[in-house]
Amino acid sequence: MKRDLVSLAEWKRSDLEEIFTLTRSLQKPGNAVTPVLPWTASLVFELESLRTRMSFEVGVAQLGGHPIFLPQETIGMATRESVHDIGVILSQYCELIIARTIRHQTCVQLAESATVPVINALTDLVHPCQILADAYTLMEHNRFGPSNRIVFVGDGNSIANSWLELAAKFPLHLVCACPAGHEPHPRILDDAQAAGLSTIEIVEDPLRGVEGADVVYTDVWPRGSGDAQGKVSKVFKAFHVDAKLLRHAKPDCLVMHRLPANRGEEITSEVLDGSHSVALEQARNRLHVQKGIMTFLRCTTTSIPRVC
């Protein structure tokens, strides 16, 4: 049966736990999946990328596959050719589609049209692969669970939304400290709260938010130009993650950022490069977790063997 990873909302906790188990196994030296037949993955990207593209291309290659990068200027998705047709056509050429799209609905359409698994590598709504890698990073530090206060500081964007989706699957203590009008998606928030698994707080005061935090996570601010960007900077000024803000968190707190960072805006270089930061570990774990995701999806779609 064909499965997709468009958002975490569609997945069971047991399946996500299996992905983490596969990830740990694939990290072991010499442990890999030997494909029964050669396979190919299409990387359909509307947006530029460093970590996402590299981690997926390297991951596909390490799993014995062949990645093919298809930027927007090459295929013209929804301009030169419809999303539906691209999903149908790519399904005849490859075993997996990895899509980084501007609009979430584009990724949904690809998944609906494709007959092979589709992985969401980032949309304007959610970023499931990133948050699974982040959760795995916290597991490595024994900071994943309801006893750890995870605080997201900044714009309630795709990162905050995916953390909320994860909080509907695993018991967490999640705090979103966002300026008024920049809260996470209301439906995703409602669903996470309705699940009743996690303690979820939405606050407007970043100092209150990070008080006693075990983990402080931030991401880039919304982008604008001219006066619009000036207004954004004014709204988010208090949400700037610096050494002063971190003094309100626990002394051994971890700092997370998905990267790339606008140093001096949402976070200082002192903090991003400091001893609290695990941003580089997050980037490293994108490779490992995505290999787990791809192995899981291909195992449920084809007859390739499970990892021992």
C-alpha cells in the first residue's frame, strides 16, 4: 500500500517510533539496506536548499538509490505542466518523490496524483522531516518527553506547526512564544490540544515563555522589504534569542535552529555557535532520520527487506 509523509497528522505514533528505530539501526556502521533492484528518487524543489537537498541526495545514494534533482526552472510545476501530470509522470520513472513546495496544497496534490510515496521536504504549512530530526536530536540528549519544557520562540510558522502535530502523537510540554497575530495555525493548534496528550501553552511574552526552558528553539522571522521588514523587526525585537534571554532558561538548556539563520535577527552568533547550541546536530540528523523515513516508506510499498 502506498503511503506518503505529507504531514505528521496523518501518521500513528507507532509508525513514527518505527522510523526512529530504523534511524538508530541505519546509523550503526556497516548496517544498511541492500536494494533488491536499483531505484530512483525525484527531488522536486520549488525553493533553493542546502541541508534539505544534500541530506536527501546523500541519503538516497547511501540507501543504494539514484537521486535526480528537478528544480522549478526545469519542470515548471503548475506553470509549464500541471501538478497532477507531474505526479503521474514521475511515478512511472521513480520509486519515490521528495517535494519542497511553496504552497502546502501543491505537495498534497502531488501525493494525490502520484502512485509512489511522496515526502514533504518543506511547505509553507509544515516541515515534518525537520521536526522528526529535531525530536531524534532531543532523544539523543534525553530531552524528549513531557518532563522537558520545549519552547519555540518567534513566528508560528511551519516549524511551530509541525511541533504541534508531533505533540498530538507524543506527550510533550510545548510552549509557543509568538507575537500577537503570529501564532501557529489555529486548526493544527486545536487538533494538538484536542489530542489531550501534551501540555501546550501559547504565550506572547518571550521571557515568560523561556522561563525554566529545557530547550529553546527559534527560526527565521517573516521576510518583507523596506518599511514592511522594518515593522517585522519591531514586532519580533523582543523575541531575539540572545544570552540575555537564555538567562531565563535552565542553565543547561539546549538551543535549536533549523538553519539557515539570519544572525543578529532571530538569534545571535554568540548563542548559535555557543555551547548550548545543537543546530549542527539537527542538520546531521536530517540525513539519518530521512534515511529512516525513506526506508520505512519503501518497505511499506515494495518488498525490500527490513533493517535488522
